[in-house]
Amino acid sequence: MTEKQTRAPRLDARRNHARILEVAHAVVAEQGTQASLRDIARRAGIGLGTLYRHFPTRDELLETLLGERFDRLAATAAALETTHPPADALTEWLAEYAAFTTVYRGLTSSVMTTLEDENSSLHASCLAMRQTAGRLLSNAQQAGLVRSDVTGIDLFALVNAVGWIAEQAPSLSARRDHLLGLVLDGLRPAAGRP
Amino acid sequence: MTEKQTRAPRLDARRNHARILEVAHAVVAEQGTQASLRDIARRAGIGLGTLYRHFPTRDELLETLLGERFDRLAATAAALETTHPPADALTEWLAEYAAFTTVYRGLTSSVMTTLEDENSSLHASCLAMRQTAGRLLSNAQQAGLVRSDVTGIDLFALVNAVGWIAEQAPSLSARRDHLLGLVLDGLRPAAGRP
DNA sequence: ACCTGAACACCGTTCAAGT
DNA sequence: ACCTGAACACCGTTCAAGT
């Protein structure tokens, strides 16, 4: 078979696609995940309908902007599992994800909202990542380093929540690492507690 | 002096004020803190300009809807301080606040956003509450029950963050108490930790 | 096959005109 | 003193008309 299984897109379409993503990244970096789609089309110099043709929903656009990063975070999780002891692997990955959280304002909201919406384009790539990272949690739990009543979603929600906090006010942004530390400490099993 | 220090408002103004609040509560309960102001005016049967005359900003409206609750939460904190031992008083109050968090969708966002905005009408009443509740934290810390590197804002941010999580998805809403428990556990001083 | 922009139904905010 | 709604500048989304 040749390199085109589906029909090759027209040249102008390919160029528009690329141009949209380029501009969208810039605008979303400025205005956050709720950025004006109209503004993106305007700045990209294309018709509004063209934007919608390439990305029928906002999530579709976000997925294209974030997909690679989700994949990389999944790969990082897989790598950490083999190179690091359970506890280190988990905390390291969580720090990585916390950093990811800062690339766009509103990112944590976007991710969390689409968590249980299987129709969202963000669902699949995010789920894959969460499943890979979930193994790090299981490992840490089996090693007795994390409470057993913490689910993967619990933990994921908490990291995103700390990211959300950091978005709310400058002074809180400065405390992000500290807050993440506090939260993660709470996940350790109670040693000598009632 | 008589009962009117400032001039008494006209009857129609008083009625509109009350009607707005009544309808606003209903609409915000339905749509969350980002509810359409136009919709509120429409449903209240008043002109949009009238809504703006009574509440020049959305925060002003929210403050009027939430002010009493903030005051009550402050009073609860003051009461708990005298009736309960430090640790109980703190966790009890936090549970109370966590419950408050559920009255309107988007409430945690609204509160957190205006935390460092002294111009917001939500600022004052919320600050007063936080200061009273802050004493519960201090007491718990002095009794050695809570890590000393936790500030009042840290803790307030974390409770709101758990409220935010619960807003994001139904399954997470069911875990809200569990998540709050996890987070609060993380605030206890490390007994025998490295 | 793809692009375009007008059209529609919404917002928030302001302000001249009314009573 | 207070109310009203039109006016303005924005949205997101759709779709007939173009090439």
C-alpha cells in the first residue's frame, strides 16, 4: 500500500490545519483554554467556518494541542516504572504532571470536565496516560507506601486540584510545590495512627 | 436619630432589590455563579439596567447572596473555638465549610478568584470569616496537631480545591468526604518520618 | 474538497430617555 | 430617584454560497 490510505488532504487544507494549530497554541497560551475561537480564526487569517471544519469542537482542538504531551507523560510513566523504585517513580511522575498543568490556564478544568465524558476527544489520550500512570500508584500501594484506599482518579483529581489552586492567585502559585507536598504526604499509610 | 441615617429607598426600589435576590438565588442555584445576569433580570421581570443599578458587578450580587453565610460560618468558628478541643474544632469547621461549598456550582472558583482582589465585594466578608477560622488552625498548630508550615490560605485553598474536584464529575462528588479526609490527614505533623 | 462570512441566538455593560 | 430598553461590542455555532 502507498502512503495514502485515506485520501490525501488538499494543500490549502494542510496549510490551514498547521496554521490554526500554530496560532491556537499562542492564543490559548495567552488567554487560557477558554480562549475565543473567533479570535483564533481571526489571528490565523482564516474564515471562522474553516476553524470549525478542522476542529468541530473546542475539545478537538485542545486534544490536538495536548495529545502529544499526554503521550509523552504516559511514556515517562512507563520509563519511571522500570528505572525507579515505586515511591520515587510515583512522586517524580506527579511532579512532571504538575508541571504540565501550567502550560495553559484552565487546563485542569478542561481535563477534569472531560474525564467522564467519553464523547470528548480529550478522553482517550488522557485515559491512556492515566492508566499507565496508574500502575505507578499500584506499585507504590503494593509496596505499602501509599494508602490502599486511594484510587487512580482520586490521585489524579488531587494533582489537578493543586494545579487549579495555583491558577487562582499569584501568592498561591508560589506555594504550589508546597501544597503538592502536603497533599502527597496525606497519601502515606498511617503508621501509628488510631 | 431616627431610623433613616441615609435616605430611605423608594418603595419600588426596595421591592426590586428583594425580587432580584429571590430570583438570583434560584437562577444561580440552577446555573452556577456564572449564571446569565440577563436571564436573572428577565425572570425577575425587571429591566437589565435595574439589575445593574442595584448590583453594579456580579460579585456585588454574589456577596449579597453569600454574605450571611460567610458571617454564619465565622460565628460557627468562634463558637467551636470555645466548645471543642483544637483538633475537633478545626475539622468540624472545615466540614461545615465543605458543605457550604456545595450551595452553588462555581462557588469555589468565585471565592478563590476574589481572594486577592480587594476591590471585590466578596473580599471583606470572606476575609473576616477566614480570620476567625484561622484561629482554629493556629490553636491546632499550637497543640501540635497540625504541621506548622501550613498557612490559613493554604488550608482554605485546599478545602476549596476539594469542593472544586467534587464539582467536576459525579463520581468525584461521591468521593468528596474521602478526599477531604485524605487532604486533612496530610496536614498532621510527621510523627516518625524522615 | 474546501473555504468564506453572513446569519442567528446569545452574552455583559453602558447610557439616553422616560416617569 | 429610579426604571427601561436600545445600542454596542463581543461570543459560539451553523450553513448557503462560492471556488
